[in-house]
Amino acid sequence: MLRGKQTSGLAPIHVRVQSTNPHVNVRVSTGIEVDVKKWNLSRDGVAFRNFQNSEDGTKLFSYLGKLEKSINYQLEQGVALSSADVRKIVEEVVFEEERRIQEEKKENERKELERKNQLSLVQYAEKYLADLKSGARSTYKGHNFTPASIKTINNMVNRLKEYQNHCGNILVFEKVDMDFYRDFNAFMKGKDYRINTIGKIINLFKTMLACAEEDGYPVNQAFRYKSFKCQRVMVDTIYLTREDLKAMMKVDLSKMDPCYEKARDIFMIGVWTAQRVSDYDHLSKDNITKQIVRRTEKDGTITEREIRTITLIQQKTGKRVIIPCCKELCNILDKYPAELPSLWEQKLNKYIKTIGQMAKLTTPIHTTTTKGGNLVREVTPKYQLITSHTARRTGATLMYLSGMDVYDICKITGHSDIQTLMRYIRANELETFKKISEQYDYFK
């Protein structure tokens, strides 16, 4: 209650305590002041509720609520409160509330200082990348990140920097919401990035945000929404048939720079091992071993055969794979008794296209890809589509067409599941039909 007939300015609030059992009738000033006009809003329900929910109103009614609770408790215990008793209760409640407010204020100041000392989104991304390079941050299995993984994450960080420069504002974790997601996607589409490239960047970005959250940064939870997705589409890529490979092997490279023959051999190693270029372009003699394979014939006799194998730890996954060497692979390995060849991937891509052109692999290939979020249809000579990764796709596809069990193929390629492997297999419907009809008696 307010005392007197004051109509404006600040006025002290008094507490009036009346009780018949025990008998109490006292009035004491709380020492709390309130804006008279705001207090008088109690005649207007809506306006008064707005005042109650305001910062000043919340503080005021927190005082009064605790004061009322404390006084009622004493009355329920049968205490005949005097003015001094009520005044003491008021002082205790006010002191406790002031202490709480001060602690809350200090905590908010601490959090604000902590927030200011935290890195921005791009600054954190740079530190995150530096930690990957130094080994300070490891994979969930405890391994260091491979150079290939660091390269793709570095690409993500660079795109984030470009986007920040495009926005003209410092990016912060709290603002990484769905509007950010849509705008970041639109920005990358405007750069004509492919949908799969954008999807990979978003996937790496989400992984980084999860790490930032674990590090105590105020990450907006929108990145966990299903709509904050990593888009992916199937792309048209080629594989080389055995006839294509034979044609490339027949190309006379004797008058070319020796690097061309080296590139062809490296590429063929990739085909017959079905590995990534980061693995097949860095093999050494230490990777080659000999195994004795025993086989029980139909007549019960046991025969032994010595085969060469290539054993390696895949750079990207850390998986150990053992690959039996087919005769084509053995022929290439025999050419290099001392050291296996190696080339920069960019040069390998350049040379192998030239060899494909010399082998007359000029069949027009109709491809559909995505640039800037739009479908783009092109007709390209086959040799222009050959890259270092074509070797792995070719190897996996030829194994599949030979009738090899897909689970066995996974053991060689290092794929974790069949679904991922099937993205690599580029056999068309007719080739798959021939494979099935020749393999199973059901169709004979």
C-alpha cells in the first residue's frame, strides 16, 4: 500500500499487517519506493500486468511476494508481531533480495565478459583448423586428421571467411540459425558450387559447431534441425571398361615425356587396387608382400599357390586393407623393382586425359551435374571425364561385374557399408543384366 495522496513521483510502500489471532495491527515502511503512476495502474488490468512483467515490476513484486510469505509464516506460527518484528522481517527480506540481485548481476557480468573473450565464428574456425593440423584435436578414434581431411576442412573455413566478407559483419555463434543456413547456401550457390560440394561444406561446418558447443560456446541449436541439412545428389561419373583399359595400355608413349608412362602405370595401379589416389599414388615396396594360399581340390588334394598382396592403411579412414594382386597389377609392379612411381595428382589428371584421348576414348558422354543449385546437362568426350578418382570407380565396378560378392569388394575398397560402395559402381542396366544372367543358373 502507498501512504498519503501522492499522485506522481516516487513514494515509499508501507506494509500493513492485521490479524485477530494472534492480535496484530501494525504498519511499517518497507523502504521500497515505487513510481506512483505505475502503481496506480492497478485500476487497469492489462496495463498493470505489463508493469508487473517489466524489469522494475518483476523486481518489486519479487520483494513483496517474499515479504508477504515471511510475515504469513510468522502469523501461522502464532507470533504476535510488533512493529519491530515486522521491520526486522522487512530488513531481512530486502537484504536477501539485494544480495540475490547483486549475485545475479555479477554472474551476468561474468558471462558477458566471457562472451566478449570468446572467439568469433571465423576465429574459432581458424583455431579449430590449427588444432587439427597440430594434432591437438584428434578424430573420435584418437587418430590425427589426415592431410586430405585437413584440406577439405580448410576449404570449409575459407568459404566461411568469404561469406563473412560478403556479409560485412562478424559472424557469431548465436546467429547461426536457419536464416544463416539459407543465406550461406545461397551465397555458395551464387559461386556456382556444386550441390555435393555445398553439402560437404555444411557437413563439416556442423561437425565444427558440435565441437564448439562442447568447448562452451553459445551455439545456436538450429544446426541440429533436420532442415539444417547436408544436401547430396547422385552425380554422373564414368568408369572405364576393360576394352578402354586395353586401349590405353596399347598407346605408344615412347616419344612422350617419361611422366606419361609413369602416370598410366600409377592410374592402372589405382584401377587394380580400387583405392583412393591418396593411397595408390604413394605405395612403396614395403606395401607388397607374398602370401601362400592353400586350396582343397575336389579329389581331396591340397594345392598351394603363392600370390602377391598389397597391404596398406588407408589415409582417409585409417582402415587396414589387403588387396590380392591380379596379373595386370603384377605386370606393373614388375616394371619397378626398386621404387614404385608417384606423381602430383594435378599432373596425373592432366596426363591421363591425354592418354585417354590418344587411346581414342572419345565416346560422347551425356552428363547431368549441378552448379549454383541448377541442373546442367553437358555432352563431353569420355577422355575428358577421366580423373584420378576414375581409377577407384573403375576398379570397384569391374569387381562387381566379375561377379565378386559386394561384401568382399568392401573389404578391398575399405567401404563401411554396401550403400556407400554402390555409389561407386557405375555399371549400367545392360551390364548388370549380363552379369546376373551369366552368374546365376536361375536365368539359364
